[in-house]
Amino acid sequence: MIKRFDKFIDAEVERYSDHIELSCTGSDPQCQLAFDRALKPGWYNFEYLITIAKGRLINPKLYFDIGRGYNERDVILLPVINGKSVLKTVYFSKKIYRLRFDPTEDKYANFSIYNFFIERLPILKILKKLSSSNAENLSKSKIQRYLSSIGIVLKKDVRKIEKLLSIKANDPFNYQNWIGKYDSYTLSKLSEFEHDQLKFEYRPLISILLPTYNTCSHWLKSCIESILNQVYDNWELCIADDGSTNSQVRNIIKESAQKNHKVKYTFLQKNAHIAAASNVALSLSTGEFITFLDHDDMLHPLALYRIAEALNEDKTIDFLYSDEDKIDARGQRTSPFFKPDWSPALFSVQNYIAHLSCIRKTFIEDVNGFSKGVDGSQDYDLFLKVCVKHPKIKHLPFVLYHWRQHGQSTSLHSNAKIYAHTAGKKSLELYLTEKYPQQFSHIEELGQNFIYKPRFIFEKTNKVSIIIPTKDKVEYLEPCIKSITKRSTWRNYEIIILNNNSCERKTLRFFEKIQREDERIKVIDAPFSFNWSKLNNFGAKHASGNYLIFLNNDISVITPSWIEELCEWAGLPEVGTVGTTLLYRDKTIQHAGVVIGMNGWADHIYKNVIPQYYSSPFVSNNIPRNVLANTGACVAIEKKKFEQLGGFDETFIICGSDVELGIRAYKFGLFSVLNAYVQLFHYESKSRGTAIPDNDFVQSALKYEPYRTLQCDPFYNPNLSLNYTFPICKS
């Protein structure tokens, strides 16, 4: 369908019979596609292969014009894969008049593009692919699978169709490539690990708790087999069968115990539910550490080895958790979840720890094991109770747990166990009440299972100083001020406008007008050369509030409760800076937290993506989490903490001091938070470049460490690529 590349921008091109070679000559290389006629609405396969000779693929995109020109809403993000074919299935709801391929943002890149084409998928082909790619359908007949696929198409569930087609046709997060490169072990390599573990100085016994109930025989056998195949050999398996009526379950358990003396078991006479069964399994354990396994899931062969390895590096660790993925009915590994290091804010909105987790037994005994009445959320409840006791927590950045996908599993449907969501909420309320007895208020319902919104008390006596530097730019400043005064629900604030050498008459008239109309607004002259850090430090010295919000002049309020929702987090004792989701005009993300080291220096994760709940190899962009830094375009902090930290570093001139403040706060023992429940518009142009002085690069190179090059940003994950602002597995 695509006949040729018609036009190139910022690139020199050499054409060959089967490919073209591009040498980038500018910062935004573009390839305009030519085709015979407009593309009809429907499903399309988009395929290409790139080999890189020099430079990097950074944020490759496909732009499509549906009659309103190219823009950042009508764009498809593409995975970064070098040397392998990319096949992306996409849906166009409207006629496509033009297409543009932007392969990279690296102006120094040289690469070749092979076999580039787009084909329209007929409905029968879509139905065939859906019927074979949907894990829910595998136990059904061929006719039933087709009927189910027809239902999905008729519902026009575009996101689900894209996901299912991508899983079948492509590897959208580069996970299969990642497995092949980083998580595939030959038998000889596993034997080496097995030999190495015998040399561990510290070899704690690890007890694996396995409650069972009417488990599918095949899955239970696979589950137990994954334990028997563990490289680390100092373990015991403690099975508590919860009154299964399926005799095969009991037979499998007995046979396993006969084959291996490390397998212990007991049979409950009647079904007591998972929390009670877990406690029974716990009573069988004699290990120093306890880990947990669901009866239809599997452990990675190196699961216990990685735990023992970490404990040999630091014997004081009390609580370990790893990355995880899902395994479908065919045994295919999919949907990885690469987690951040310990993130207390994220833990307060979601049980991101989940699997695999391993806890020192004394902590579990200290909280009396699993609680009654929290079935379905018993793990989250236990983790919450243990975390109140201040264990030393360690994240293991390895996929050590494979979570089974099937029709009743929460791994496939978040609404499969609604009662578990309610139980988790109750447990979280108890945890936050004990952790913040003077500050926790309540949990708001979001209508999203297993995701919570904690609210904290923010006394009306708290005054918030909003500090806005500006030089003229009334066209930005006036709507910014108006949105604050008209939309904000918090009233106890002051707005400090820092007049940094404004010279336009309309600006000076505006200053006089707003101060006259609202006594909470004051303009302070800052008659010195522009230095972003110095300006904001200057504003903080004139602030009378006990909370500070540093704000750009091109911001507009979306969430009315933005002030109190940012500052109530900022008031928590362990919290440093608090940022928010900033959106471009087209409602895609401009800022959802900074990742140090991304694209060489630091960049905004999820940039240009629509904020929403969806699966990715990382945390959803729509929920709060800890970050190493927030953008200074909107950042809140308690004034006393800002002063303790020494304010912004004035050796930076234009940019970088906001990132440095977050790093300094973390080294000081404070966790910065991205409160994604709050949204503001940031009218920064997506194409506008800012001249950054060499000084700021020098300062960044010095002060972003060790998180820029020496080690990974603790709130991202070393298994994710830093060359892409959307979470993609590294390759």
C-alpha cells in the first residue's frame, strides 16, 4: 500500500533496491509517506525494520493527519527495536490523508529502513487473530472463540483489540527480546548458579507457603515443579489444602511429599478461605524467611537464589520483593511489571509489591500472621501490617514470579474479586491511621479496583505561597492567575509574582490591576539577571506561607483542589517535593515525574501519552508514586523543609536545579511524590527549544550523580530502556 517515502526533513538519504539509508542532519528527522489514496478507517498493520549504524532510536513515532494537520494527539508511539522487524497493529477511526514517520530524535543518528509498509486488515483476519490471541478463549471451542471475538469487535473495545492483536502479532514492550537477552538460561548456566549457591556464607531456610483449593491439576503440578526446580536448595514447601473437593488435588500434594521430604502438607476438613489456609501453612513453617506462592502460579528457577544472594550481600534485610510477569494458558510469558525500589507513596495507593515477596518470619509472627476477613487481599494486608514495624526493604530487579492468567484471576480481570478491593481498602485505612495518626483522613473511592486515593488532613490555618516568576508574557500570566483565583477550592493562599525586569506597559498595568483587585496577590520586583533558582529562592524569602508552590507563568488549573491535594502530601514527615501531572493543550502528558538518566540527562516519563489506567511494563501514569525529582514548573514543598535543604542551587542558571533539589532531598532522607490525581495544563510549546547554557550541563553532570550514569534512578527500573520516554524493556 505504501509505495515510497515522498519527502525527507532533517535527513540526507541514499536509496537502494530494498532499503534506504538516512543520515540525520537536524534534530527532528521526518519521513513523509506517499500512497495512492486516503486510507479508510479500520485496522492496519504497520511494519518496518531499522538497523542503526550510529546514534540511537529515541521516541520513534508515526503521525497521521485526519484533516487537522500533524499534531501530538494524532500520533502512535513505536517500540525501540534495533535489527528486528517491528509489527504494530493500530486502529484508525477516521480517514487518513497523510502519514509521517519520525524515526528518532537523535540528530546524530545514521540508520537504514527496510521493508516499510502498511496493510489494512480485513475483519475476518482480525477475528481469526483475536480468537487465537485471547487467553480467555483457549478452553472454548473454535466456534465459541469466534463468537467471543465478534462480541469484542461489536463492542468496539479498541484498547482490548489492540492489546490482543499486539500480543499475537508483535512484542509491544520488547519483552520477548528482553527475555532472550537477559532472562534465558541454559541448563549448564543454571548448574553454575547451583554450584555457586553452595558457597553462600549465609544459607537461610526459606519457607514457601502454598494454600491450595480445587486447583487445576496441570497448573498445580507446574506450580510445585517450579519449586522443585529451584537452584537454591535450602527451602521447604508448606502446603495447606483448603478443603478441596477435587481428589486429584490431594493426590498431587501427597505424591509431591512422597518424592521430596522438603514438602510438608496438611488438609483442612472444610473450606476456611485463603487467609486462614495461609495461616495454617505458616504454622508448618520452620524457615527464617517466608515467601508466598499462589496455587496456579510459578516461580522462576532463580527466585530463591536471588533472595539468598541479596541476603548474603546484606544480612540486615527483612523484606524483599521482585519484579513479576504473567503467564497465559499456553505457558507464554507476557505483561512484565518492572517495579521501582521501595516507594511508600505508591504502596499507599496500590499493592505494587505483590509477587515475589519474602519476609523475615519474626516480622510475620510479630503481627500475628494473616488477618481474618481480608480474603483476596490478605497479602496486601500482611505487607501493610509488617511495614508499620519498619522493616529494611529491598527490591530485587529480576522477574522471579510468573502470575497465571485465567478467567477468574485478578491478573486478567481487576474486577474478578471485587470483595478483595474492599478488603484492601480496610487494611490500608488501618495502616495509614497507624502510620499517620494526626494526618490521615480517609480514602476516596475512584471506581477503579485495587487502586486507592488516600487523603490527608490539611488544616485551614495552613497558608500556601504560590511563587510565579515572570518577565512580561501577560498573555500567559493573566489566564494563569485567573485560573488560580476562579477555580481553586483552597482560599488561604498568597500569590507572589516575581517581576524579573518586565518592560511592557501592558504588563505593568496588569500588575497594578491585579494587586488592586485581590489583596492576596503581590508583585515583587526582582531586578537582576535571569536565574531561575535565584528568582525562586528570592520569592521564598518573601513568602509568608508555611507551604510553597513554585509555578510557571504558563500554567492553568484543571483540578480545583490542586493546592490542598499537593500540600497535604507535602506535609507528611517523610515527603520532600510534590509534583503533579502537567498536560499539553491536547491533553497529553508533559510531565508525570522525572527519570534521571533518561535520554542522557533527565526526562519526563510518559511524555506525549494520554493519562489513563492501562498495562505497561511500569507503574500506570495515572496514580501517585514516588519519583526522584519533579519539574519546577509546578512543585510544592513545606517551607521549613525547603529551608532545611538550602533552597534551589543557584549555580544552575536555567534548568536542572529542580532535578537537583529532588536528588538532594532524597539524599537527605525525603521521598518526593508525583501526585497524578492532580492535573494542570502547562502551555509550554512541544516544539519550542530552549537554549541551555553549557554551565547547566556541567552542573547536571556533577550533581545528578550517582543516578545519571553510575546507577539507576531508584524510582524507575534498570530493566527499562532510558532511550525512550514510554516504558519499554531495554535491549
